[in-house]
Amino acid sequence: MFGNMGLWAQEFKKGVFGFVGSIPTDLGIQVKATTAAVMGGRAIKNEAGELVEWKFPVFDSLQAAVEFAASKGFEAQVSKPAVAS
């Protein structure tokens, strides 16, 4: 029903690439949660009880995103860009 789930590398907007899907936390960093993250339900409490959120890097190329994931031990599938109608 859900098709091929997992870690995907794709273009977000012209020239900016990153990850979608089931993104392992090993690919990101925890930062202090913004108000938007708290209100949007993306904030969690860390071990110290602070509100934090996960941030993930963006890249200049699709290849750089795939290589970054591989360097951390993960295989990112490449998502084909959507076709504008």
C-alpha cells in the first residue's frame, strides 16, 4: 500500500538537496527547539529535559547527499524530480 519506504535523497528547490522518508537521526543534529517546532509538534525533550528538534543538512548536489548518507552507513535511494504539469 505504501510502496517503497526508506531513506530518499531528492531536490527540494533548485540547487538544494536533502533527505525525505525514514531519515535516521544519525544524519542530523539536535538543536534547541524553535517556537514553530514546539507548536508544530516536532519538538521533543532530550535527556536533560530541554525541548529540542532534529535538523538535517542540505547539499549542493544530489551526489553529495547520497555520499553523506553512505559515509554514515546508510543507503539513500534517489528520488526522481516531480514533473510540472
